[in-house]
Amino acid sequence: MGLSQADAARRLNVSRSVVQRLWDQYQSEDSVSRRPVPGRLRATTPAEDRFLALSARRRRTTTVPQLVADHFQASGRRISATTVRNRLHNAGLYARRPVACVPLNGRQRRNRLCWAREHVFWTQQQWASVLFTDESRFTMESDSGRLLIWREQRTKYHQSNTVERHSYRGGGILVWAGISLGGHTDLHVFHGGTVTGLGYRDEILDPYVGPYAPAIGNDFILMDDNARPHRARIVEGIWRITVWNEWNGQLDLQT
């Protein structure tokens, strides 16, 4: 014997209107399954999605508000910043900081590639003979570190995702250090704020590199970034220099 709608509502702890609605649906559709809901209409069309992704790829540094304005100018319809971000994410584009690199022309890039291919199979013992050194400047002012670009995953070092930037812009403190597989040098601070060929010889080569070389052995190699002070005549008078590529130099003790 069946239950009344009121009894069924009490047993299921729902309102009588719910039971009535489900009974009417069963009578008309022979089912009480939830009807499919069409959902909210997409704010953009597939063509507009491609337009947003193409705009971000062509202008990597464009911002979301700029893309919102570009879409409005092209379609006459306004979309939210969240919609733009979602469409770019669906296209595999994410906001990331660009990699900073020194400006290189085509010849310099080819030379770097050749150098990398020539040394790709070096053994650990061969690399253990190299002392890698570099100078770094720390400043109080911004270096555009807040700049973001749109790029795909695993494309960090693609040329379109890098920003060419010359070293040593503005005031600040300049430091030098070196590392090798077997150890590292102390951190040296250039108190004058800059480095010259004479300063490089007197403050770096003589007190740091000279004593470090015998510990590595006869195959010792000093790797620098080929800056002008590193190639000064006063340095060449003491060290024998072989330039490895456009931006890196190999220095051996003069014999």
C-alpha cells in the first residue's frame, strides 16, 4: 500500500512540495533524475580566446587590464580580468618574471652554442680544474624585477621570454667571489664601488686567485665574464689569456 505525499515528506524529512514536484516529474517523464542545467554562458567565444592568447604571445609584457581593453575594442563587449587570466591559463600561458641576460648578437650566440657543444662531454675531473668567478652589484633601487611576462611552461629560457640587460646599472655595492668543485673563495667587496684593471689585479688575482691555483694543480683554469678590467693590459702582463667565447674568458698562470 502506497504512502500519501504528506507521509512520504515526513519520512524523508523534506517538504511536501518536493515530493509533489518529483511525483509530477515522474508522471510526465517516467524519471526523477535531475534535469541537465545549461549553466552560465561563456563570456568569450573560441575565436576571442585565440585572440587573447595570440595577443599575449605577441606582446609578452602586456598586462591583464590591457588585454581587457583590447578585447573591448575588438568586440565591443566587456569581460572581467578573471576571465582573461582563465583563458590565458587554458592556453598554457602564465605570468612569470623574465630571465635577464646580457645582450648578444647572432655571432655571439653561435659562438656560445659552439663552446657549449665542445665542452658538453667534459668529465667531472676536467671541470674540477675550473674556478668560476663573477661580480655582482647590489643596489637600493629597483631593477624592474616586478616586470612579468606571459609564457608557457618549460619555456623560461626561450629568447622571447628573456630581457636583455647590461650589468652594473646605477650605484650600489660591488662584490666578487669564485667557486669550484672542490671549494670556494671568500667574498670580496670592492669598496670603491667599481673595479679597474689595476684593482682586479691587486684585489682579486694576487690575493685570491694566485694562492687558489696551486691547490687545483697545473690544469687550473680561471673562468671570468670577459669584462674590460679582466682583459686590461696590466692583467695580460701577468696572465696568459685564452678567450673561450664572446663573454667568457679562460686565464692560465703565466709561465
